[in-house]
Amino acid sequence: MARNAEKAMTTLARWRAAQVQEAGGQRERRPYLASECNDLPQAEKWRLQIVREIAKKVAQIQNGNYIKFYIS
């Protein structure tokens, strides 16, 4: 049987999906390959997003108090 936290996350995910759909559809997905992006401002946007994600993961890894289980 699922835990209450897991049930709440499922409900939250469903609510968020409905909210996004109501707002006008899905967000734009990041291209898998850099060669798929032909617009410089858009490419810079994706690059900054990737740099932020990498910095966040590195900070989590370097945090001594962070449980190793959560590092993915």
C-alpha cells in the first residue's frame, strides 16, 4: 500500500497537469541535441538551464549532509 506522501504527490501531479493543460498546453521541451536548436536566444536559454541544473547537482553532491540516496 502506498504511503500518504506518495498519494499526495500523485494528487499534486494530477492537479498540476490539469493546471498546465488549462493554461494553454504543455511547456516547450528542451531539445535533445544542440544541433536541433536554430535560434541563438533560444539556444542560450537552454544552455543556461543546463548550467543551472549541473550547478545544482554539483552543490548537492558536495553537501556533506545530503543523503547519498537522493543523489541521482
